[in-house]
Amino acid sequence: MFAVEVRDHIMIAHSFKGALFGPAQALHGATFVVDAAFISPRLTPEGVVVDMGKAHEVLKAVLAPLAYRNLDELPDFAGRNTTTEVLCHHIFERIAAAVRAGELGETPPTALRITLHESHVARAWFEGQITP
């Protein structure tokens, strides 16, 4: 398998519900480093998985509505804890939709992995096939 990975970051605010989260139940901020890996068993005729510039543009566009926002106030997350895992899946779905819409070319990647780094010692990811 081939892969191309691009990176960006977002700063958000959110809170969690449930005793599991201890002090994180209160409103707090987080900065996530976000990696998007575009995965394919084949290369385009030009010899790439995807155009890195376009991949980065798609990632930035998907992150823009989340950046500097209180995620508790966004309708997409109503009634949900915006855990790192939930955010990975949310970003995956938005990027997969862009891939299906042809934003990354005529030879799209077949899978995607979204990794959110909470810190230098903790991260989570969601990986899946991009279905038509």
C-alpha cells in the first residue's frame, strides 16, 4: 500500500459529560495536531497517491469550521462528547466526502487514516475504507 500524509492543527474548546472525564467535564481548551493519511494500493498515472497540495487544502477546509470554536455549541456534536476518537471519525467522514466528490482527482485513494495528537505522548486515530 502507498500513502501520502499531510498535517495541520486546530485549537478548540469543549467539555465532557461523565465521571470518567474528571476535571475535563469543565470547559477546557485543546490543541490537536491532525494528520490525514491517504492510502491506495496503486499510484496515479503521474506516480502519486494524491496531489499533496490538494490533500492539504482539503484537510484545511475540513478543519476550518472547528478551529477556535467551542465544539459544545456546534450542531454536529449536539449531545455527544467530542472525544479525540469522535473528532477523528468526524474529520474522516468529511474528508471521505471530499474524496468521493472528486476533490482529489480521478484516481482517488481507497482508504484514509485520521490521527489526532493530543500531546507528544497521546494520540488517537480512525482508519477506514472510502466507499463510493
